[in-house]
Amino acid sequence: MRAGADLAAIRERKPLIHQITNYVVMNETANATLALGALPVMAHAVEEVEEMASVAGALVLNIGTLSEHWIEAMVLAARSANAAGVPVVLDPVGAGATRLRTETAKRILDQAEIAVVRGNAAEVATLAGREAEIRGVESIGAADSGAELARVAASALGCVARSSYHWEFRYSRAPTQALLRLHSPAARASCVWRASCSRTLQMKA
């Protein structure tokens, strides 16, 4: 891993990170983005998201607090990012908990090319068509182990898949198909919802 070199490169380039994220975490994720050396922008109006996404270094979509207008903004931004070659990260918060959240995450995956899906085990399992139990936005359990779930999800979703609990498992898409296991503070961080969303933003800088 080249964490030090990657961090130095981020701080030198100062990429713009366009985030359409939930009300709970906006301030924290903006500050975390700045701490990494990148530049955050929280733009979610449908009138501007396409323009903003097209000039960003990355786009992050977090479905934690949804509305009809935000869903449309996410789809528009993702398509614009795709056209401009900008990578898109999806955090499918609460997928599996309600029909709206599940259908929104699936719609974004169907209508745009997503580089990374980063969620808890139940969210990732739901999108991959595996058995899972989720309560609100918290994962209660999934049928597959972390490593197997990441592998299955990467194959099913056609993107890098990252699922977390005590360990974070990141499985890349074909042809590389590499599995990376990282120690995760998720068991403790689950007590602070915003900590999980801050880890998502670290993936896109």
C-alpha cells in the first residue's frame, strides 16, 4: 500500500470532491475532505449538479436522507460524471431497510457507472441479491462472510465493492479481482453514524 504517497499526491493536486450526501454528515465530511487535502463541495440542486460533477475529481453519492429532488440530482450528477470520466462512489445507506432506499440505490447502479460501492454488510448484500438483515441504517447480519460478500458483490455489481464491520473487505472488479482486508473500527464507530460516512469520502479523494 502507498498510503503516504497517495496522501501527498492528494494534497498536491487538491482535487474537487463533489458530494451529494445526507444532512447528518455534511459538515463532518466536508471537514474530513479538507483534512485529506482535497476540496469539498456540497452541491445538490438539480440546476447545477451536472455542471459541478463534470469538473470534479470525484463524485460521492450518499443516500442517507432522500427526497425526490435529491434522487434526481444524484442520477443527473452520476451521468454527467460518467460522461466526463469522473469516478463515482455510492454509499447506499439503509439499502434493504425501505423500498425507497433499495430502489434508489439500484436505480443509480442501473443508470450510471459506479466505480465503488461502499456500505455495511447488509447494504452491500441487499444490492448483490444476498440474504441480509438491516434495522434502520445498521447492519444486523448478512448470510455471507465479509470476504465472500465483497467478492460476490463486486461480481454482481460490476464495480469495486467494500463492506465493513470488524474488518473492511475491498474486492476489485475483473480482471484484477484482488481482495484487500483492512482492520476497521466499525464495531466501535457504529456508535457514531457520521464516522462511517467519513470513511466513505476517504475512498474518493
